[in-house]
Amino acid sequence: MSATVETVIDAENCLSKANLTANQSVVLQLRWLYNFTLKECGNILGVSVEAVRQSENSAKIKIQKVLDVWNEELLING
């Protein structure tokens, strides 16, 4: 399997394990895939910029927790 395919699979697994809410998933798609600004996301979703920021930050924290567990497993299992 190519490194690109493995990276995509890892990313999908990570997002799945992060248990993001539907709103968090939409915010990440708008921000990371489509490069919308916080303000643009807020307008699209009908929420404040702060609500978008909080949703994105909460999603990042969940994703980081999954990555931290994976990193710990790598250190333990070599």
C-alpha cells in the first residue's frame, strides 16, 4: 500500500476514533477542506464566529487525544 493511501486511512481512522459531533465534522470540512474563514463558516452555519472557533477547537482537542494515545502505543510497543 502506498504511503498516501496509508495516510488517508490513518486520518479516517483518527477522525472516526475522535467521535466528533456532526457540527464539529462540518466545521472541520469547511475550514480544512474548503478553506473557509471562521466568519464564512459562521455565516454558512448561522452561528457566531466564536461558536465556530469553539467547535473547531473542541474537535482539535478530540483529535489530539487520539493521536496522543497512538503515540503512547507506539512508544510502548516499539
